[in-house]
Amino acid sequence: MSRTEAPPLPEPLRVPVADSHTHLDMQDATVEESLARAAAVNVTAVVQVGCDVAGSRWAAETAAAHPAVHASVALHPNEAPRIVLGDPDGTARQGAREPGGRVALDEALAEIDALAALGHVRGVGETGLDFFRTGPEGVAAQEESFRAHIEIAKRHGKALVIHDRDAHADVLRVLRDAGAPERTVFHCYSGDAEMARICAEAGYFMSFAGNVTFKNAQPLRDALAVAPAELVLVETDAPFLTPAPYRGRPNAPYLIPVTLRAMAEVKGMDEDALATAVYDNTARAFGF
């Protein structure tokens, strides 16, 4: 089987569930095809997440056109330094960019703010901190952007969707300092069990992706085991993080059942019970 070939449809879930974080604009299928495949396995709702101004506009437009799609809008943590400092190597989809400074960041944040006011936009994110792809020179721009997104989420009463890579302590610090919105979601949760307890105490939702199935992901499974069922979500982050045994092949919302079944095993829960909880949690987190 080719690593570029899409995995087969899994056995459908008996209970509807939602994909709390996906990137339909980065997948090969059309929106209609993606939603049809997802519905065939009882994945009945998806949260489409923007990572830059153009992607956030697309997310909002797609959610307006499709009742099963809910939008979240933001500048990705790695996007903020590219806006401020420039991107001479063209590492993002926009290609090479000149430095725009604080003015350009403020202009981009104003566009996110305007999109967040729309009724079919349910979240602000993915935002946060990423110390894996951005060096020390970009940290200030990341944190400034993160704090601005927190304020936008609170002002519009939307969920905050957090991207946290190699930055656990700093993400938690900023949330404490700025005051987290009422509904805060750690997308692609990457902390350990101790951090899961901290998140649970604060009432933060923890969304688990296909990497929870990876052989080397025992710390993630330990975190899932202690995360309260009422705060657990499931996501694809498609086209990334395809669950085992399809790791390395294209991910899509229809593969949610593979991850959810693995999660149910970790939590010692009935598959239907976890699916019910996850759907209810996602609807509560994003207000749909």
C-alpha cells in the first residue's frame, strides 16, 4: 500500500462524534467529499481551523456554506513572527515575505478580530506558542499575538484554541497572566499526565489527535488516562498526525473512529460512551 494512498474507511461509529480540529483546505478532497466520507462513519461535525488571514477567511466562508462545519480563526504561532520579521525562505504557504513589523501584525489581528465576530465562527485559534519551529528571535511576536488572541476570544465569547509545542510552561503562564477565556481547548494535546491534571483543574479541554496511537506516545496515553472524560475531545489535525496503523499516510476527518477507539481503550470506556461524551464536550466547547 502506497504511503500517499488514502487509508480505507473504518467501521462506522454507532454514536455521532465531532472532529474538533481539521484543515480541510490542506486536504486533497473537496469539502463536500470530505464531509460525505466523514458522515459515512458518523463523524457529523468538524471544526475547520485557520492558520493565517487567508485561511481564516476560507474557514469562515466554508462554515457559512456548510452546516456541518464550524470555523475557528487565527494567526498560527509561527505566522506571527513571519509577519513581523519576514519570511525570506518562504516556509509558509504564502511564500517569501518582507518584514512587516508591528503594524502588519496589528493589521492581521484586526482581520482576525472582525472574523471572530461572525456567528458561524466558533473559535479563536489555533494560537499559542511554538518553540520548535520559531527561534528566540520570534518569541516576543508569538507571545504578543497569543495575548491578542486571548482578548479577541474573550471579547467575542468564543472558544480559545491553543497550539502548544515545546512551550507548556509558557503557555500556562500566559493563560494565568492574561486570564483564560471561559472555554479553552488544548488542540493536539502534547503535555504529560501532570500537565493534564493542571488543565483539568483549570477546566481546559484537552483534544487528542492520532499521535496518541503512536508507539512512542505513552506519556500522551498517560495524560489521556487521567484527563476527565468531560474535558476530552478528539481531532484529526488532518492532513497531519494520521493514527496507527496508517501513520505517514494522508489524514482526514473520516479517520476519527480509529483514534476514538484507541482512546476508549486507554480510558477503559465503552466506545459509545466515549463518543457521546466527546460530541457533547465539543458542542459545549465550541457552542454548537
